[in-house]
Amino acid sequence: VVTGGGRGLGRAICVGFAQAGADIVAVSRSAGPLAETAGEVRAEGRRCLAVPCDVTVKAQVEESVARAIQEFGKIDILVNNAGSRPGKDRVPVLELEEEAFDEVQRVNVRGTYLVSRAVATHMVNRGGGGKIINISSGAGKRGIARYAAYCASKAGVVGLSRCLALEGAAHGVTCNAI
């Protein structure tokens, strides 16, 4: 499962995994780019389930995970790549509106949490372990002027990843942030 799989890095991750022999569940809010990703994955000879989903909405996340399990029987790897689009959040902290700050946290941290929780629950319950890879940023370990919301969110992803790694280890579920 690759969130944010409709374009950019997410699409490249989907295609790369397909080239390595994996079937893919590509998740994105954007149906058009998602269909393009699915076409590229299928061109590599692999199956691809394209699932429109807003990772900030628990019910959509749970439905997406259920569809992935129904289609493929299990989930071995999750890549949390979905991220907020740059916009009104790229201003000095003193000018940063709560609404803009909250949107970045909703997508980057809450989305990663919701999808990780749903997929890790499946991995633990099936007893087969699995891998969770969260896309973070060096910005999560250092500050960048005008990027406060982004830096805070990526630090949150790093912290969440550390906790998931510690909790998942006993169940064969690894988690790393890159």
C-alpha cells in the first residue's frame, strides 16, 4: 500500500515496487493521477488496485485497507507518502494561521497515524508481521524558516515512527522513517 500514490514520489514508489515484483494498492485523493499510476504499474506486469481516499478521514482509511485485504489477501508493506501541499503554511510563524498549521498536521501526522494504525492492526492480527515506511524529512529534525508547520509535522512523523517501531517489534512489524 502506497499513500499519495497518484503523483511524484508516490508514483515512483509504486512503479519501483512493481518493478521489484510487488502488486500495488495505490491510494490518493486524486482519481486522475491515481489512474495514471495504476496504468504504469500494470505496464510493469503487476496488479494495481487504485483507491481514492483522503487519509485524514478514518472511515475512508478503514475502507481502503479493507479493500486492499479483500483484493490481495494481506498487506506486507505500507509506505505512508501522502503529504500536504505547500501553500498558506509557508510563512513566518508569527503570520501562520491556525487553519493552515492544522491542515499540514492533519495530512502529514494524522494521516500517517490513521493508515499506520489500520494496517499495523491487520499485520499484528494476521501474525505475519510487515513493514511500515513513513516518508519524513530532514526538516523534521531541524527548523527551516517559513516551514514551521511542515517541520513540526515531519518531527511528528519521526516520533510516531519510533513508537510504532518499538511497539511493533514484538509482532514482527518494523517501522522506519526516511
